[in-house]
Amino acid sequence: MTKSHRHPAPWLALLSMATVIAVPATAQDLTHGTWTGTLELQGGAEISVEFVVAPVGGAYEITMNAVNGVPSPVTDVEIDGRKISFGWAGFSCSLQERNNQYSGDCEAADGSSSKLTLAVPSAIETDASKLTTEDLMRTRAPTVFEAVQQLRQRWLRDRAAVKVNVYVDREFMGGIEYLRTLEPIYVDEIRFYGPEDADRLFGGENPGGAIGIIRRVR
């Protein structure tokens, strides 16, 4: 269970940075998608984090953020076999891969050390914008909201103070809370659409993007 804390550490202020950078071609050895994990600070407090590897042209952009925080750039990426090192939010991290999970220490400028663990995205996450009935059912979550929370947590975040709309068979159903009323077994496919694609597909205005659901016919 994640441990909460009111004032985690000064470095969290760096999460207000919104810049992303293109990393060298060596990062192409990394699995793209959203890696999830925890950062355990000295004293035992744990923070859930996401490490996002996105292809951009011939390179990759990598950001990392505390869940519900603003992405901060990952810098100085170096890959050596099953080892990866990088800088992030004032930390210098060095991780070792084992069984599709990376773990290791992140040292701050003041000499303090935290433990970072990241799980590599599974095969079902290679299409980051789509989930199927099988994907949802595999989570054993009682609602679509909870299933998506496990698999694509980023879909559930309202962007720039605007809501993410939800459509079922192209009919507007409301915001993301609607997903709490729907069981995974009744969904054939669910996708996330950016604002432009959502406007074109569903009409109207979707400044926060949209989640589109195709209902399963039983």
C-alpha cells in the first residue's frame, strides 16, 4: 500500500517543469509506453511514479512524473546492457533490469538516496491508445474505471483544467466518472483520443480529449 506524506521533499517542486527532450538513439533499446513504479524516499515514504518513453522521429522523448504531477524531463540517459542511468528532478538514478523490472538507487545532490523501482510495460500496452475486453477483464477490476486506472492511468487525468469526455458508440455520456458505472464485460474496445481527433470523430468540443467506447454485443 502506498504510504502518504504531506511534505515529501523539496525536489517535487521541479515537477512544475513541462519541457520534454529528445534522448539519443540508444534509448531506442527501451520499451516504449508508460512504465509504472514507486520511488521510496528516506524515511519510508513511497511515491507512485510514471516513466514515459515516447517515439519522436528518429529519437525518443522520456519524461517521468509523480502520479498526478506534471511530467519532468529525464536527462543524460545511458544504456549499458541491462543497466540504465539517467537524471531526473535533481536525482541521479542507476537501475538494473531483472524480469522486466528495473530497480536501483537515485541519489540527490545532498547525498541522500532513494530507491526507484519501475515495471516495463507488458505486451498489451504496445498500442497505448487502445484496450480490449480481454485487457480489461485481465485486471479483474469490477468497473471500467478501475481497470483503466490500472492499465492507462493517464487517460483519467483532466488536462489543462478541462474535462475528459466519455462517449459510448459515439453518444456523449459525460465525464470519466461514467466509467464507474460500466462493467468491463460490456466493453468491446476502449480508446483514448486527443482533442483534435476527438472533435473530428465525435463533434463538439473536447479540449481535454475523449475516451471512446464500443459496446460489446453479447
